[in-house]
Amino acid sequence: MNTNEIRKITGLSVQMIHFYEKKKIIKPVRNESNGYRNFTAEDEFRIVIAHTLNSMGIALDDVCQIMDGSNYDEKISMLQDRIAVMKKKRKLLDQQLELAGELADTFEAIRSGAPYILRHYREMYYYPARSK
């Protein structure tokens, strides 16, 4: 596969593919007659895995370590750590979505003419007054 083919398959830019080569994540063979890079199926696999790991927020140095090391316990541990971080981020995002929904409901009630009082609740300050 040439650079253009690997770019189409992976969806990455030529610059990113060359960056992965510079970081020694992939090692394409050079065609001696024209100097073009020839990528193997292993290069394609390594590009996809490296990009996936990096898109999860794993630093590129750690990606290189995961890709090249043979210590699977270390690889698993690094990924489990990343999973824990992503779960915390997901929980925070879920909380933010809930608060945003509550705030949208509050603004809808205020727009509809519902009386409101100023008080603190969670991260928001304006809530409709509750009728008793």
C-alpha cells in the first residue's frame, strides 16, 4: 500500500501518518526505485490502534510503550487506568447534561410566566417558585 491508500483506509492525514512513522509506531519500507513508502497490513493495524489509543487521551509516549512493549500486564494496567479516567469523565458529563436539562426546563417555565425565586440548588441559582 502506498501513502495515499493508507490515508484513505485509515482516514488520517498524510502528515499524521508521517508523524507516526517519525515516532517509530510504523516502519514502512521504502521503495528503492522511487523512495515512496510501502505500508504493510501490520502498519495499517498499528496506525489504527495508535490513533485509537491517542484519541482516548493516552499520551503518544504511552501509546508507543503500549504498542512496542511485550509486558501485557503493563499494557492492561495502562488501559484500565485510562478506562477509569474516561468513566469519571462520562459521569461528570452525565451530571452536566442533567443540570443543563434542568436549567432549560427552568428557563422554559420562566418564559411561560411561572414565578421564580432566587435560591441556590446544585450549580444553578434560578428556579421557579413552587406552589404549595
